[in-house]
Amino acid sequence: MHAKNIARQPSAFKPARLCAALLAAGIALPAWAQSSVTLYGTVDLGLAYSSNQGGASNTYMNSGALAASKLGLTGTEDLGGGNMALFRLENGFNADTGAQSTAGVLFNRQSYVGLSSKDYGQVTVGRQYTPYFQYVGALGPTNVLTGATGAHPGDIDALDTTLRMNNSITYTLPTLGGLQAGVQYGMGEQAGSAANGSSVSAALRYDYQAFSWSAGYTRLKNLANGNTAGSFGNVGSFANNSPVNAGYASADSTQLLATAARYTRGDLMLGLNYSNVQYKAGALSAFSQTAVFNTIGLIGSYNVSPALVLAAGYSYTAEKARNGISSPAKYNQLSLEEVYSLSKRTALYAIQAYQRASGQTLRAGGVGSGIVNAVASVGDSQNGTPSSGSGQFVAMLGIRHSF
């Protein structure tokens, strides 16, 4: 799930055609009154190679390496006076099999409705990305490279598209000059405890000429104070999605802080990003001391021609010495990407990445399960198939078509 620009819809689907399609499926529709609906999507599929997945190399088909394969509907209705109603429904799928990327969840990527005012901002409710991702992620590594191989190891700081908040309310302030900002609260909906399973996120972004900067915060509260591993109610199993952080799945809460900046001059872009991630222990957690991961990253891209774009990134992630670990884990990752656009909607791409891990971390289950050597897990695409050792190389060749 690695969308490079979740807000991009290259072409509109005429309401008349949409009505005809839905009526053919037996769905009744109201009259289209000063409204617009857009059908959009991406089909992305490639051939991938990994040097080590649990001890053996593997060649396989991979969906959504450059941009997540998805199908969505978005629409607005003009309410007059600069006000409008809006909605978005977005489904992710695996292009190699046709299956939903999240079984049993139709609109697993986004599902929200809201109101927008040019004077007072926008309020949306439903399943949504965090302001943290919308503003910091937009200037981070995955928007330039791709989450598949460019996300920080295990997507430890959620600057890829791993955080989508259920039951959430988001308020986005009106843009003031070059300043944008938003806040979000996700309800845990647990009887007797409003905090358990809840989430909070806030972020801002400032653009001035060739310079852009953003900063953001997200906090996730476990459903039951560490009693159920990984049960951060609004997002599913966030804290055990890779061997990088699997030992801290029983955290009482997780805190994400990140900042990113970019400078663009002509065809060249250079960027810097930093994140601090903390897994905080509770009374029922399987570890006792707050686990801390710090990551610093560099990114850059160059437009060789209107059709060809080259990009590169480097990141260094370090775990702090806690919970009996004297030689904490460290991860060095180098990522490359080449994209050749055949048209505005179709592109060929190649991506490559190598990660080197060293030191030690906790095994899944926490302290009681023991301290283990850190293993490599490139980007966000190898979370379930990490290396059996300290190194992993991944390369992919593919085609992406958007509509």
C-alpha cells in the first residue's frame, strides 16, 4: 500500500456514465443537483526480486510498488456561499490476484463524508488519513521514492500509508498564505473508557517559494492497556507489522513525532526528514521501559527530462538501549528509483533498495520472548517477509496506469 499522491485523480468520470453504470447494477440514484462525482484509480503491477526472504531469495509479482492499486469515488455538492458537501470512498486491491488488499473491508483505504467552507475550513468524519501523514508524509521519503522500498525500515514512523483512522473527526483550517494545518481525533468507542483504542493527530505545513517544511504528531492508545498485543483499535495491528518493532506490540500507547523539509531549484529537489517513535509500556505490557527509535533521512530527485525522473534516498534508524538490550538495533537503508512516463497516466518504473541491520532488538512478544539479532526488512514491502540475516536487497520492475 504505497500511494505517492493519494489526492491525485487524473481524469473525471461523467455523472451520466456513472448513473448508467449504477442503474445497471440495480442501484437507485437521486437527481444530480449541482454536484460532481469522479471515478478514479490506479493499477500498478511489477516483477520483484528479494535476495533474502526468511533465508531464501524470491522472484514474485508485486502489486502497488510505485503507487497502490486502488479504485475510488470522490464527489462534491455546491451548497452556495463558498460552502460544499464532499465525500470519498476508496478501495485498495491486489492487481496480481484481484483480491481486496484488506479482506472483508470494502473501502479499506478511505471512507469519509464532510463539509467544507472557504472561510471556516473543512470537517470530515469516517476512515481517514492523519494530518501527520497528509502534511509530513507529503514531504517525506515515500512521496518521492515509494513506500515499497523507500519507507523507513518497517515504516516505523508511519510516513507511508499505514495509518488510517476509523471513527475519526478531522478539522482542516483554511489555508493562510503558505500555512496549512489540521487536527484529528479518532474515537476508540470502548464502553467505560473513552481513551482506550483512541487516536490523536495534529500537523502543519508551510510553503514559501522553493522551500517547504512540515511537522506532525500522532498518538495511538491501545485498546486494553497492553493486554492485547497490537490492538490499537482505530488502525489494527500497527505496532507489530515488522521485525523492527514487533517486540513492542503490547505497548500501552505509541507516540510519533516527525518533521520534514524540502528545497526545490529547477529540476532538482533535496529533502531532509527526522522522526522520533516511542512505544510506551503499561502495566500489562510485555516490556517495561519505553522503547525509542530515532530516524534521520535524506532524499533527492532530478528531472532528467519531462519524461524521466531519478530519485534516491538514505535513512538511518537507531533503537535506544532499553529493556535489557545493551547493543541496540541500527538500520542503514539506501533506496533508488527511476520512473519513465509514457504519458500523463502511464509510466514504467524500476526501484532498488538495500538495507543493512546490526545490533539487537526484542523478539515478537516482548522481553519474555528474548533478545534477538536485528534482521533487515527493506522499506514497507518486506514487513511480512524479512531477511533471515543482516542484509536484504530488493529490486522491482513495473508499470503503473492511472485513470
